[in-house]
Amino acid sequence: MSPQAKKRWQRFKALKRGYYSFIAICALITLSLFAELIASNRPLIISYAGQVYLPSYGDIIPGTEFNLGYDWETDYKELKQVFKDFPEKGNWLIMPIIPYSPLENHFIDEEYPPYAPNIEQALFRNRYGWTRYPFSNHLWISHCHLFLFILTGYVLRCRRRHWSPNGIPRWHL
């Protein structure tokens, strides 16, 4: 690296807020590379009849591969239930932390969409503690992160004494 580039890098590192923001953005971009391991409706790994499948990183696996009786993509939640009902066969699968796809539909049995607004559906939690509509979970989580980032910035700003005790910013004095 040239001396001028080293000097610029040192000057950038001296601006702590910018440097930590750069580190945070790099960490979030790295985390997004593994998004399918965090939230997806496809399992991370399946062991069926002595074979191992990795459906998150490949083509679709039809239901006939697992003796489910249909040629379209396997419903992995149904497959998980089948594996749970017959544990003696030794088949298993590992789902991501959030087992929903952003494009996944939620249909209520014996009702046709669109559904009337209902407070019970909005507050209903499934066995994982998530609401029925996966998008609302992601929206709620992103709002919490935004609030935490704003709160952290406010605390750091007050701690660095940019504000005087009487509430007037120092740059106006």
C-alpha cells in the first residue's frame, strides 16, 4: 500500500463512528450471504433412506423422491411431519431458524382468500412463537434493529459530550 493510502486509511480509522459503521455494514453483508441458512422454507439437510440431500443449494426435489405421491417440489413441513410420525426409519431433516419463505402463502383451511381482517389471526402465534405471516416477523425485527441503531447513536453522541448540560448543543455556544 502506498504511503498516501496508508495515511488515508489511518485518517478514516480515526473517525470512530464511520469506521464502526463500515465494520457493521461489512458484517451485515457477510451475514446476508448466508441468508438461506437463516430463513428459508427448504431444509438445510435431509437424510432419507441412507442418502443425504441439500435442497437449499440445488434444484427442486420432487415429492416422489420421498414417496409423497406428487411430482412438484416437496412440501418440507409435511415431510418433517411424516418423519416425526415414523421415527423408526431413521429419516430426519434440519430446517433453518426461520422456516418460512418470503413468498410463502398462508391459507386457512376451508376458507378462500381474501380473508377478512381478524385480531385473532394477527395475534396468533404458532409453536415457534412467530406470527402466522412471516413478512410481519421480518418487518417487526427490522423495526427493532432500526430502533436499536438510533438509540445506540443517541447514547454514543450524548456520551461524547456533544451536548452541554443545559441542553443547548455546544456548537451553538
